[in-house]
Amino acid sequence: MKMANSLRAEVLNLYKNLLYLGRDYPKGADYFKRRLKNVFLKNKDVKDPEQIKELIERGEFVMKELEALYFLRKYRAMKQRYYSDTNKTN
């Protein structure tokens, strides 16, 4: 039972983190929130601890991909701000 509680806490933490990251999703926060909720509800009946761990790992991968997407978007915005003027003068 202790393992189930720790996995539950991990799943809740993953959901909260993804929900937080979804605020800046390119298609909108509402779109991301609906998709996130649907995915978690689809897997709510999974009881096998190993399968739950695999799903948590997949969720963590999605988190890393979202973070990379946001960093890339910020990098592109910064690059446009600082390097677009030099391209025009050359």
C-alpha cells in the first residue's frame, strides 16, 4: 500500500507540473488542459505499479519536451530582437 501512495503522489505531482507548463502551450492553455485531463482519465484504471512507472516516465519525457519547446521559443525571440538589426544593415 505504501508503494501505491508514493506512486499516487508522483502522479499528482506530474499532473500539477504539466498543468503549470501548459499555461504557455502554443495552442492555448485550455487546449492543453483538456488534452492533459483526457490522458490522465484514460489511464486512471491502471493498477500495475510497473505500468504506472512507465506512464510517469512518459509524462516526465513530455515535460522535458515542453521545456525544450519553450526554451527554443525564447531563444528564437531573443535572436530576432538582437540579430535582426545586424542583418538589415549588411
